[in-house]
Amino acid sequence: MMNEQQHLLEICVFNIATAIAAQDAGADRLELCENYANGGTTPSYGTLRVIREKITIPVFPMIRPRGGDFDCSADEFKAMKKDVLLCKELGFEGVVIGILKPDGKIDIERNSILVELAYPLEVTFHRAFDRCAAPLQALEDIISCGCQRILTSGQKTTAIEGQQLIQQLVHQAGERIIIMPGSGVKSSNIAGLKAITGATEFHTSARKLFPGGMQFINHDIEEEHFIDGVNAEEIKALKQIIATFK
């Protein structure tokens, strides 16, 4: 059985500067990824080392060797195991995983191996859950793997659209695992999401793009020169609202 949970705000970050900014704005925990466009992949070794030196709040790196679907090859699974062990060696507080079988079921065997390797780190099952078949059964399968929480948008594009399923998941989970809504969570909707789902942890990127520092830009090449960042004021607003939750 899990202890009663404090209300927490997790911020998903994609680079070192954003991690520092999110911590300074009051984030309770960070999910650390690279490659926003691909839905998040494992950060580089150098990024992991610098983040561990700079950040004092809990950080959960993403363990995902590539974008795309959530099945993985034997070689990709081997890389995931090594990345989990590296995160443990570097002293992170948790990791974020998620492997599915081709038929949409939870890969209980391989997820369980990653959880065992990560121990005593906490393990979040990421939004691969939103691509799985039979979500209520998948919840039980993920619990059996030993994960501490599930990040989900309720199998919809945003958590607001999926809030009815999230409510079901929170009710079914009880105190066995945390259900953490994510995707489209904002200061303008988090209170309503809390009221309907009863969730105690919330996930958002509070993403804001900033111009890079390059003074010279080759306009003959089509590419964006913006850098992922966070909206610090949005994080502060979210924290103020969460502080009112009972």
C-alpha cells in the first residue's frame, strides 16, 4: 500500500537550461528528456551528468532509445537496461519507462526487468500507456511490474479530453499506484481536472519557445532557430493553484 500522496507538479524538460528554469520556478520534480519532436528520448550522458550537478529536486530521466512506437528490439532493450543502470549510478531519484508488445498489451516481462534493475529508484510508466489496448487491464499489468506511477492523458490527445478514463484509473488504482495526468495541463484547467479525476500529481511541459543566441542565420536553409524552454510564470501559477488542493 502506498502512503497518502502530497500534491505535486512534475515538469517535463528537454535541455539543461530548461531544467534549471523549471526548478527555479518551483517545480517539484522533473522528467528529463531529449527530442521534443519525437515525444522524448533518453538524454545524453553529458546532459545527465550536468543535470545531476545542477539540479537538487528529484529528476526522472526518460529511458527510451528512439522515437516512434513503444515496441523495442533486443538491442534497444539492452541499451535501455544500460541506461537504467547509468541513471542509478549517477544518483537520480527515478526513471521513466514503457514497453508495449506489438498487440498493444503491456510487456510485463521486460518492464519488470527494468523496474528490478532500477530499484530502489522510483519508476514511472510513461504515455506508452495511451497507446496500449485495454487500459484498465493494462493498469493491473503495470502495477504487477512494480511501477510507482502512470503518466497518462486518458488515451486522448489531452488529459482534459481523457479525464473520464483518468477518473476511472484513479478509482481502480486506489493507493496501489499513482495516476498522473499529463498533456495539455494548464493553470486554466488544472483545478477542473483535479475536481473530476481526484489526481494528486500533475505533469506538464509549460513549454515556451525562445530565440537562440546566433547572430548569423542562413535564411536559404529552412529550419527553426528556437530553443525549448519553460514559461516560469505558468509554473508559478500552477503551483499556486495546486497549493489550494485538499
